[in-house]
Amino acid sequence: MAVGFCVAMLVGLVGFVMGGLVLNHFLPLLLNLKLLGLVPKGTFGWPVLGETLSFLKPHPSNSVGSFLQEHCSRYGKVFKSHLFFSPTVVSCDEELNYFILQNEDKLFQCSYPKPIHGILGKISMLVAVGDTHKRLRNFALSLVTTTRSKPEFLNDVERTVVQILDSWKDKKQVNFCEEARKFTFNVIVKQVLGLTPDEPQTTKILEDFLTFMRGLISFPLYIPGTPYARAVQARSRISSTVRSIIEHRRNHAGNSSKRSDFLEILLSVDTLSDEEKVSFVLDSLLGGYETTSLLVAMVVHFLGQSAAALEQLKLEHQNIRSMKKKDVLLSWEDYKKMEFTQNVINEALRYGNIVKFVHRKALKDVKFKDYVIPSGWKVLPVFSAVHLDTSLHASALQFHPWRWETQDQTCKKFTPFGGGSRCCPGSELAKVEVAFFLHHLVQNFRLELEDNDQPIAYPYVDFQRGL
């Protein structure tokens, strides 16, 4: 009797959950019948799952993938779908993408799937909205602006590059993605927390951060032992470590020399709560670690396939070095002279597409051209589709850095760091790190790529065998 009751309760619960998911699938259609004729063409796919699995199918990051290719061919550059348990308008159109990015918090709002909030935290700058996001981003912008050209930051970046490359001297082969992550982590942990690679806290943070990253894009099942659950727990441990560092700094404020890292500046800001400061540190570590290291790897991957670009890059850096005395570190003025280097970085961003798309939600019924995006629907501006659009970029499916000698890098058809009020505040810091890395790499090493490794979008981008 008791067993039968438990089974009945379990079946009822499963039925309730499945019924809710199915209702979520069809309810938007029922509530917006009057708008159905104005919504972009497309299909909702399977109940509950929609077309999510097809959308997330791995493909080379310098291609749009079969899902977008097939849907754009059939429905046009803007179409409806059902992704991540929500009715969605997918945009591969440069005009609509720009319109969405420029109307943040007016017509559209950042709306990542709820499980992402569980890992990043509710007040992470990546998921926060409204005034909270505005406060955090304004602070980030001011911090980056004062940091990027400071000799202390530039010197730390270059010394870290030299240290990494010196460790290669007796090696015949390196796993480049691993080395790039080591480089960017050492830079960002020093810049944010003032920690050096050999300190115990650095090792502890790195171990937890690797666990955190593995679960960031995983099936959101909070059961002990799953990557998602381990990621949530790792974030909690990193937060505790950061809080202890903050407390130590406060308790010894008068006993140590003034530091120039992010945390020192954070501690002097009264407009942010301690929880927001901890979250800001985690966001800085995330932005300065994974995406920047991937950009370094992406640049080197494409250079390894373009002898002409590699040779011109090498000449540019030899010229810069020839005008400096031996062992004199690079300056901000040197960085500004790296014009072809900037072209190479921009082309790697366009062609490699580290960030494929972003999540937004329509705050009201939005009319754009001949169609309507209903209130509450998700919108996915797909940057990679615009970057690889052959009608917008000549020879779009080729790595060609020279295009940036005449093409404007601030145009609507190039948005590697997002746009509007959510444009990545640390983009310039990332470019400095890549440029300084290349400065020493191309002058001291010849490149030979093992096998035919390539960046794959899962949707997050990574190299299959670590490059």
C-alpha cells in the first residue's frame, strides 16, 4: 500500500513537471495568437527540448554550423525557434543584432538560463540587470581605464610572458592551450588579488577555478558529484578564499605598503557591498582567464596556418625591439605601434568567434521591420553568423588580417566583445596581453602545429586536443 502510494506520488510529480514544461512550450503561442502572423518564420521543434540539441551541436568555430546554415537557408536570417526551454527569436542579421544591443534595459534585458545564475551568482556582472549592472560596469570601466596603460600592469604582463616562454626551452612540444591558460591566470590573479604563482592561495584558487570552468557549461543537475554541483561548490570555495584575503587586507591595512591591484581599489569603494566586491573579483578572474587565453591560442592557431601574416607580424615586432635598449620592457607607446598585431587580433576574433551569441529577453512586444518579437520571448543575437557573412565581409571564410587596414573595427558587422551597455569592459586588457605575448613568441620561436587541431564551438569554444 505504502509502496503503491509512493509510486503514484512519483508518477504524479513527474507528470506535473513534464506537463509544466510542455505548457511552457505551447503557452507563449496561445498567449500571443494575435501576433503569430507577425512573428518570424521557423519551427518550435520537439515539445520541451525544442531545437536546443541541434542548436548546440559542436562545429568548427570559424563556421556557423549546420543548424544556422539550414535555418537561415529555409527561413531567412531571422527565425523563430524553441531553445533552452523558451520560445526564441534567433537573429543572424547585423541590423537586428545592433538594434538589440543598443536597446539593453529599454526593449531587451540580459536573460541567461537560470542554472547559469546558480554558478555565477545572482549579482555577477554577467547576469545582473538594471542599476546593479550599471554600477558594477561603470566601476569596471574606470578600473580598466586607469590600469591598462600603467607601467606596473604592462611590466607584470611582459615578465609573465618571458617566464612562460623560458620554460619551453628544453621542450620539443607544448600543449599551447594549457600554457596560454597558465599565462593569463598568472596575469589576472596578480592584477586582481596581488598573488604570485608560487603562493599557496594561488594554487588553491586555480584548482577551484578549473572545477568551476568545467561545470559552467554542463547539464544543470545539482546532484553531488555532477560537474554542475562541483562548479557551484567550487565557486563557494573561491568566494570564501577571496573573503579571507579581503579580511586580511583590512586587518593589516596600516602594516603593509600600498598595493596597486584591483582588490586594493575595491576596498576603498563604499558604493559596493562586500558581496558585490567578491562577485566582481570572480567576474574579473573569469573574464581575464578563459576568454583571454582562448584568444591567445586562437591567434597562434591561425598564424600557424598563414606564413605571410606570421612573417609580417615578426617584422613589426623586430622593428619595435630594434628601437629599444636590450632588456628594456615594453611601454604603452610600444603597444600603440603594434598596428598589424591589432589587425591579427581583430581577424582572429572575427574568424574564430570566441563568443558565438548572447541571451536577451524582450521586455515588451518589439516591432522591427516587418516582424514582431513578442514580450517575454528570448532573443539570441548570433555574432558569429554576422562575422562569417560573405555578403558583409569579403573572403569571410578566410583568415585575412589585412582586411582591417581599410575596414572599421567599430562597425555593426564586428561585435566580438558584445555591444551597447554590455560591451566587455576588459577587451583592451586582453588585447595588450595577446600583443605582448606575440612580441616575444614570434621573435624567439618557429611555429609548427601538430595534427589538424581546430577550435570547436560546443557552444563554448575550445581546441579538441589542446593545440
